[in-house]
Amino acid sequence: MAMKFDPFRELDRVTGALMEGRSGLRLMPMDLYRERDHYVLSADLPGIDPGSVDIDVDGQLLTIRAERTLRSAEGVKWLTRERESGSFLRQLNLGQGVDTEGISARYENGVLSVTIPVIERAKPRKIEVISGESAEAVRSSTSGTAPQGAVDA
């Protein structure tokens, strides 16, 4: 197998390995969007064993952890090895307005999808505007008949 040698690419790889350290946390690229009454977080975790994925919520802090281990065969001479093993970590502050009890997750084809529902009181809602005459009719029906000139506070 013929491979081109690129000294700049190799220098980048070696520098990155030295700066990052082998025990450092790895990048977990993600997308986050809102769809109707829930948020969806999609994180790329290719080659991760689903059993190593750990998601927890502590208060309003969502933490995603995963581990990638690469098998190493004895007697193998590597030509190139760019896929790193190690730990992945991502933390997000959920803020107010989400249902932390209803969070669910699915791992499929190397993508972790976390669904975060919005609580009922944080969902958008319509406020009905009542005009003067219909407001008087509503007040009369809800509080009995209001005397003329009475003001509801």
C-alpha cells in the first residue's frame, strides 16, 4: 500500500498529541436545536460502545461521558493510527424550563441523540384578548352579578 508522506500533517499530529496529552478528553461535536415541545441534542461518537455511554443530570447540569477503546493486536506494525482511544465528556447547563425527569437518549450509527422535553409552563401559549363588552360578560359569569360601577381588582 503506497502512502504519501506529508510532513506538515505529521507535525500537526505530533504537536496535537503532545499538547493534548494521551489522557486528555476528546472532542465530542454536537448539534442542539428545539423542535416544538422538546430540544434535541445530537453528538457524534463514532466507534463508541453504547455500554460505555453515561448520561446524568445533576440539578440543571447535563453530563455526557463516553469511552472509546481501540483493540491492539500483538505483532501488528501500524502504518498510521489516527483514531484515538480515550474519554469523551460534554456538559451543558440546561437552565430553567426543561423537564429533567423526561430526558431520553438513543445511540444509533455512531450518533447519540438526547431528547430534552420542555416543561408545560415554558411552552409558548396564546393569550386571549377580551374586548370591553365581552370582558364585562365574563366578569359577571365568573363572580356572580357585579353591581354597576364595581371594579374588580
